[in-house]
Amino acid sequence: MQDVTHNRHLYIGGSDLAAIMNLSPFKKRFDLLLEKAELKENDFQGNEYTEYGNTLEPLIREYINDKHNTNYTENKVIDGVYRYHS
């Protein structure tokens, strides 16, 4: 499994969107800003929802691959200022 936290402060990820939109019950927009500016440490270690994601993502990928005869694999792509996981 890839280290998705490496240089995380340099990018806006999908998991940041709820905080940016002030919809997150876990993090405020200002706290995210401080973390991205490296003025505050991100001490998040995960919760039940991240565990569900860690468990289910490979199973969902396998299901999609089987159903659609594809070969999706876990991957991180950095293209200039954009980063995404596929």
C-alpha cells in the first residue's frame, strides 16, 4: 500500500473537501489551512470510516474488475499541481 500521507500538505485531496466546504464534523476549514501551511500538525490517526475505506476499497476494485473485465490497480498520480489516487 502506498503512503498517501507523504507530502499531503502540498495537495488538496478528496478527503479535504468537506472541511473546505465547512461540512466536516471532524475538521474546520481553518484547521485544514493551518495543516496545509504546516503551522499545525495533522494528528489524525484514522477512525471507523477510514478503516471501512481501507477494507472495502480493494474489494470494490476487485468487484469492478471482475464485473467489467478491467484491471484497475491502486495508483497515485501526480501531474504538475494535481494529485489523485486511482
